[in-house]
Amino acid sequence: RLEQAVGTEMLVVELADIGPGLRWAEPCSRGCMQLLIRHGVAAARFTDGQGGLHEQRLRYKPELDVPAASYAGTGRLRGDMISERACTDLDEKLQREVDRRLPKTLEEIVQSGAVEAAALRARAPLALR
């Protein structure tokens, strides 16, 4: 639960990092690292690209405005849809925690993605449909 993250440590693993070709898995700057900082994760460990782990200590900033530090800011991530989606997804997860609801099931995640994909296709120019 994110509300209990203050002072915790986290191991960051991406699917692409599993197997013989372990790659660098540092939390990205599209909002992932900022979210860890905002929620008080004290240290993040991630694969270093050579089969080992790298640890990064994080400084807790509960006031950090993650959207302003990523997609809604003035920097290189301005308008970045991946950053915006990550923040939206996390806000939804946090609200589910507050409401004491279970996390979404795999089926719910797949279904919501299918609905959103259909909506995007419907807005695409005819030549791209």
C-alpha cells in the first residue's frame, strides 16, 4: 500500500530485465522516480545492466507535484502521454486504497485498455483505421 511506503525500500524490475540480458532498470524520469519520492520510498534498487543491483537513496518530498515535475511542467516531458497516464493510474490506485477497494484484476485492466483503444481508433483519421 502506497500510504505505508514512507521509509520502505523497493526493488525495481521491468519485464525486459528478466533473463540472461539484464538491462538497466532505473525508475524513469517520466514520473516513476518522482512518484517514489513523493510517497516516501527511502531507497530504490534496480538492475545495473551487468547482472548486479544499484541502490539509489531517495529524499522524501510529500509536497512534490508529480504532474508539474513531469508531463504538466515546462521541461522536456511537457505533454508526455506516458507520464500523464502513469500519474492517472497511480491516482486511481490511491483512491482505491482510500476507499478500501481491492486493486484492479488483470481482467479489469485488459478490459479498460480495450475500451480506451477502441475510443482512440474511433477518433483516428479514416486513412489510419
